[in-house]
Amino acid sequence: MGTSLFTALRGRLVGTDPYGNRYFVERGVNNAPRRWVLYNGEVEASKIPPEWHAWLHHTVDEIPTGNRKGYSWEKPHLPNLTGTSAAYKPPGSLAAKGERPRVTGDYEPWQPS
């Protein structure tokens, strides 16, 4: 509630990202104004795309426009999926469906001398 009140009184909306997060800067401050984000839905830092992360942390001063040309090797940004049904479950994981691969028998436990 405090952030919402501060945003209403002192914040100026500067942009949104494709996930619906809204980014603000403090009005009336010329040198190093505060920058913050109001998340769309659950508060999860990994939902912030890299270009907005750089802006929030004063790494860059230009407000991201969404027109950044990416590299051919870049994948689209994904938030952290841990704890969701879309989380990565490697083969053999207890959380993965299916059967675990059979043990090959190449493991020998350590025996003290």
C-alpha cells in the first residue's frame, strides 16, 4: 500500500514491458531519481527483462523502447519457472514423469582402509 501511495503522489510512468510490468521514475528529482517497478501479478524479480533491469539499476539512462534488435543466438526472456508446472525436470528426476533409467553398476562406494 505504501508503494502504491508513493507511486500515485511522486511517480511518473515511463514505460511498460511485454509482461505488463509498469516502470516509474520519481518526479521532481534531477540527480539520480528513484526508479521502481510495479509488477503485473506475482512479485518475482526474474519477470523483469534484461533491458529494464539495466534501466532500474542505473546502468543505462535510456528508457527501453522495445525496439532493441536482438542477436541471432538470443532466446526470448523467460521468468523463473521454478515451482510451476513448466519447470525443467531433467530425465531421471524424481519430479519428472516416466521411469528412471536403470543403474549401470559403475558406482563403487568409498571404503575406509
